[in-house]
Amino acid sequence: MASRDADRPNLLVVLTDDQGPWAMGHRNPDLVTPTIDRLTASGTELDRFFCASPVCSPARASLLTGRMPSAHGVHDWIRGEAYGVRDEDSYLAGLPTTPEVLADAGWECGHSGKWHLGSSRDPAPGFASWYAHRTGDGRYVGAPVWRDGRAEAEPRYLTEAVTDEAVAFLEGNAGSDRPFYLQVNYTAPHSPWVDQHPARYTDVYAGRTFDSCPREEPHPWFSWEPGPVSDAMADPVPSLLGYFASLTAVDAGVRRLLDLLDTAGLRESTCVVYTSDNGFSCGHHGIWGKGNATWPLNMWENSVRVPFVVSMPGRIPARRVDSGLTSACDLHPTLLDLAGVGVPEDPLAAGRSILPRLLGQEADGDEPVVVFDEYGGTRMVRTARWKYVARHGDAPEELYDLATDPDERENRVTEPRCAGRRDELAGVLHDWFARHNAAERDAFARPVSGRGQVAPSWRGRSDAGTYASAAGERRGQIPTRFA
């Protein structure tokens, strides 16, 4: 069925969509996810793991390439057919991805679920098995999918369909001894939330008011454009019910996958990773949404931090929490390192293997490590204590002392006593991005507004052909149906 050699391991990557760092069962008393809780206890949790961009498509591109958006060229969620755009481009063309490198080294690679990195009709390079969502979001029954190159409406509840196809991949390789790489990309807990999920998941939360999620006054930057996010801000409980129920459905899927590995005797030769593309707030900081829930685009902790658990009994220490700052760009080289496969030379690589940390052979980040984030003209540098956010042009800067202000309420960028800290971090940020960008793919000075990307930046098209225009639209009215 797969490799039984822990030195040439199978790799199972479970990726959710819009899961905040607070939305884990061991952190949230309202959330019912017993399997993911057990998975967390069986391995190492990185509790300060940061996406590369607080929105779907660029974050996913960074996970697969180890590059930042300014180097791979995906800077916003990709509009595609759901918005009337013929999405036939492969946005990662020419960039070696984790599955492509592993396939060349002998791994059998499968994908089930959301892709959202350009055309998903045919398998992306490296994949032998392919079941893909056609867009980036949408309903959970009747979802648009590609099956064998044919556009279909999925009759199954989507979360269970994604699990079914992942199980089929594993069972279909029963006669092989090749290691596998399988990415299971759920759309949950992405909107829509209301009246989307079966009673077997929503009934778990009957009568709950979800007091674990704050009801704050809306932040002045929050968008009230009509849609599921503004509906949730106005009346949170129905949407919270759907958000939480969707994660319980993911938990049931993870249980099926782990049970199959256990039954086949593959658990100790399989590394399981559980993470999300970007973070999310459900009322936290006075917003519902992620980086594009506000104007200007935001870099608050719940937007840029995501859950991250890695479990491999016998190799990765159990019941361990690593608090070192870690970038999503580190996943690509780390998985290849774990597999014993060389990482392709890339002068613009932003990540490094953290395998020694995961194996418990290296300290978890007492050294002065920093992480970076970007979303078009908004960039962030984060140290263990400080966060600095720079924006292109005359848009506001932010500086937070997270030791005294972990909720990022006091912007200290204009305080005279913090001027030195601001200048130091600004220098670090701008110097680092100068070394990790490709000019034709950079978007710091381009009009990225959170409204979506319609073409790859590397094709050399004008900004109007690459990013959805915000011309003539009132600042602050950012659409809330973001993928």
C-alpha cells in the first residue's frame, strides 16, 4: 500500500481553509474535535506558525514552493470561473513544488479538495491522482468539482467527498510499496456557514452560544458589504454554529484517514501534518474574516497565525509544544528534508528546513528568529516581542509590543520612545524583501486590494489585467466573500 520505511516516509498533509489559531479543540472549550486533539497530543505542535499571506491563494502557493508572494507572484485570491474569469493559467508554472519534487524522487502523489492556484481541470505537475474543487469557495452540497476532466456538481457533502477521495487514493495504492504524498485540502471552515452542514455535525452544538468567541464592537476598518461575513458580525450564533460544525466534520474525516493508516500498519512510517492556509477571526479584534476583511488589509495575529501539528510516532516527539517563530515557507524544505530528498536550489527561497527542531535535536527558537508576511502593499515583520507593519504609500504603519499588548490594541508607531524600534524593524523588513523578491512578480506597489487576482503577474500584463480594480469604489467597502 505504501512505504513502511520511516526513513523514506509517506506524507499526509491535511489543510483546512480559514482556521484561526484559536480554533483548536485543546484551546477552545466550544469546539468538538477529538481526533485532531489526539493527533496534537501524539506529535509536536508549533504554536507560533505563520502563513506567508493572510489570504488563500498566495498562502497556498508559499506552502508548496517555499517562496514568498513577492517571489512566486500570487498576491491575492484567484478569481477563476466563480467570478466569470477563464482560469486556465497555472500560477505556479516553472516553480518546483513539493509534490513535483517528490514525484521525481519516486513518491506517488495525490490531491483531494481545494487547489485554487489556477487551472484545476487537470492534475498539477507531480500528481498522479487528482480530485479538485473548481473554484475556491462555495456551497457544501452541489459543490463545483472536476472529475476526470469533467465539470460536475458534487452530490455528496463536500467535506466527506474530499475524505472519500483521499481514502480511495490510499486504498488504490494497496499493491504498491512506493511512498505516497497525499494532500487533503478541505474547504472547511470557509463560508458559507448557515444551513450548509448535516445535522450529524450541527446537532453536536445544539443550544450553544459560543461564548469562546468575543462579541466586540466592529473595528473601524471592518467592511460591512452584504455577505456572509457581515451577516455573521450582525448575528454571530448561526454562523458560529456552521463554522464549528464544519471543523467537527473535518475531524471525522481525519479519523477515517488515521484509522486506515493504523489498520494498514503505516502509522509509524507516515508523517501527518495538520495546518491551515491562513488564519481567521470570528469576532476577534472586532472583525469577521482574515487579511482582506478590512481596509487597509490587516496583519493581526488571528489573520497570520495558523494551527500546525506534525505527528509521526517513533520519530517526532509526542506531547511537545514548540513556541519558536516559524514560517509557512519552511514547510516545503522541511517535508523534502524529512523524506530525504534534496531541496532544489532556489536563490529566492524564503524557507528553511526545521526538521532538527521537529526531531527535538534543536532548540525551539530562543535565537533571534523573525518571520515575515505580505499581502500586496502590506508587509509585516514579527519578532518574538515586536510586530511592525509597513504599507505602501501614505497608508498607516503599525507597531505593537506583543509582550505588553498581545491583542494588538495599542499602535505605538508614533511614540517617540519607540522610534528606534520602528526604524530598526523597518530596515529589517525592507532589506529582507529586497533579497526575496522577483521584480516581475513583486506587488508591493501594485493595487492589491483584497478583491482578487485575475491573471499571473509574471505574464507581464498590466495591473488592470492582473488585479481586480478598486477604482471608483469607496475605500473600506471590501467584499467579504473571499476565497
